[in-house]
Amino acid sequence: MTMWGPCWRSYGTAFCRCCSAADCWTQRTGSYDITNFFTHLATTNARSTLAQRGHSKQRRHDLRQLGLALVVTDDGQLPLGHVLYEGARPDSATFAAVLAPLRTRLHRLLAQTAQLTLVFDQGAETTANLAAVRAGGDHYVTALKPSAHRTWLATVVDHLAPVTLGSGEVIPAYQTRRSVHGVDQTVVVVRSATLADGQRRGLDQHLAQTRRRLAALSPHPPGGREALEHWVRTLVNRQYVRDVLRWAVRPQGDGWRVETTIDLAARQRLETQYFGLRVLATSRDEWTTAHIIEAYRGQARVERAFRDLKDPWVGAFRPQYHWTDQKLVVHALLAVLALLLGRVLLRRAHAAGFQGSLRTLLHRLATVRRSTRVAVRHRAGRPRVTEQLEEGDDDLLRLATALQVRDGPPTAVAYTRRRR
């Protein structure tokens, strides 16, 4: 396992929204998440211990996986540190293993280590992991598993009140104190309309699929009614489906049939008291409800960084033509370094008025070409060699100037028209 991170402080105030370099990022959060990349290393290859078989987030469960833990800034998704680890390790165990090296790296970057706040998802939310973060003097914002607090959520849903975020968005939320993993801390319940809609669609799909499977069961199963009831209980034992689907096995001729109905009252309770609710816990007791919600939403920034790493036209973490752990570690380092440079480039482009993703920016910059002109003199002497950019649209040339693709003021460079 190895860890590396860029030296953030060397950039000074160029990319900081604080008032001085000394305060840069001391009040910021670092968003943490993990992902994995499939490899084509043969199963018989014993030279790599990092590439292991496990759950693939790209649905390539048949291949060996490499795990990557990443921490990025809340502004610009600049990578601060990463750890390459064995692909078969579960999320909660990964967090415990990478916390120490990531914390060491982040503390080197921050002027006031007490201001470090880690944001991570519910996959790393365990008693031991939260205790480890607190033991190091750091803070955290994490999501809790709603299923573990379902009864309590039904009692607080009526206390949700509008909360205005910094973006102007208004969402229902409720802040209180609650014991989580044996520690009294600040808890925020948030309702997400997008999440609720997705859960409703998922429930409808699962209900339709379960009913089709139940209708396809044989009326004369081996083992009779008891065997049929066993299969029914197995099929309906799915998340949310078991809460709203009611069933009964009735005699029909010389066989059996399965009758199903939807408990509308149970579904109504599910949609109003559970769907769309997120439970956040934090050790930042002084933060407002809006601040806690915005900090957790920063988790999506790591997902955007992973998307760029998996994009063959941006980060291109794959394919890896390596067969040893040492070379795989270097490969990951170069991929994260490329992500860092790309994010710095995108930040400068946004400051110049560019609107778009890193992939769009790279695509636009790929159309900028520099030509070399050699002027042959009729008299003795070396030919005159000059370089200049090809002619392009004004927006592209302004972007190239802002990113220092060429030196000197815009009027100092002549442009040639590209031949088509």
C-alpha cells in the first residue's frame, strides 16, 4: 500500500478563496471515497498482491480489481492524497487501513490540523472508524444507514423544516442531538426529492418483477404447499417489497395458486416516513444545518474525480499494462497526478470564463495547433524560424491566452489560416 498527494500549499493564494495564504484550506473539508478498476492480470500471476478478485463497480466481477481511495478538496476537486489497495477489501475495512496514511498527508498540507474535516459515505460508517477519526483529533461528516434508524425516523419526519443552502436551494431538514455508536453527537435528517423519486420507481419495478415471478411458479411444486410457500417467502423477501406486498396461497383445482395484494397504507407510511430521508452525523457541533448538508454533498466531488479517472479521454487509469505491484503503484501515481494537473487547468479555465467539464476543455484545447515557419533567405545565413498559432475562433484564442498556451500579448503573435 502506498499513498501520495500533491503539495497544495505551494499554490499559495492563486486558487484560494480565503483572505490569505496562511488561512488557506484551514476551514475546508476533504471528501473521501473509494472505487476500483478492473485489470486483465491473469489469475495465475503471483507477482501482484494488489490485484484481487472482488466486487467490481464496473460490473467486471470476472476480473481482478485494484482499489483506489481518494481525498479531494471541496473546491475544484483537486486530489490531496490517495491510497492504492487490494481490490477485495470491503469499504469499512479499507477506511480503517487508509486513514493513517491519508491523515498524515493531509496534516502536512494544513496549517491548523484541528480544522481537518473528513467527509465520507455510509460505507465507512462503523463504530471503530468514527472512533479512529475522533481519536486523531479530526472531525467528520458522514451518512448513517437509514435502515438502522427507521423507527426513529418515523417520529422525526414531522419536524422537518425548510433550510436554505448557500446556492439558494431550499430543502426540508431537521437537526438534533442523538447517540450514534455510543457517542452523543449532532445528527441531521434531510429529505431528498430526487432520492424519494428513485426509491418509488425502484419499488414499482421490484413489485412488478416479484409478481411476475410469483405468477410463474408451478401450481404443482414438488413438496406441495409447504414448498410453494417457501419459494414465495424467498421471492418477496426484498427491500421494501416485503413491507407492502401481501400474499396468500389458495387451493385451485388439484393445485395451488398465489394471490398478491398491495398494502396501500403500508406503502403510504413507507413513502412519507422513510423514502428520501438521509441521516447525517458529524462531530462539528458548531456548524449550521446548511453547512453540514453542503459538506456532505461534497461527496459527489469525489465521484466526479473517479469519473474523470475512468474516462479514457481524460484520466485513462485503464488499461494497465503492468504485472507487479511496484509498477501498478507508479501507474496510479501518474493517473492521480494527471488528474491534479487537469483540475488545475480546468480551474484556470473557469476563471477565464470557460463553462464546461474537463473532458470538454481537453477536447477544445486539442484543436489548438502551433506551426513552425522556416523563412529561407536568398543570402547566406541561417533561415529564420518562427512559431505561431493557427487561426481559430475568438473564444478558443482567449482560452489559449488565459492558459498561457502562447507567450506575449495577443497582438504580438500572427496567426495563419488552417488549410482544409
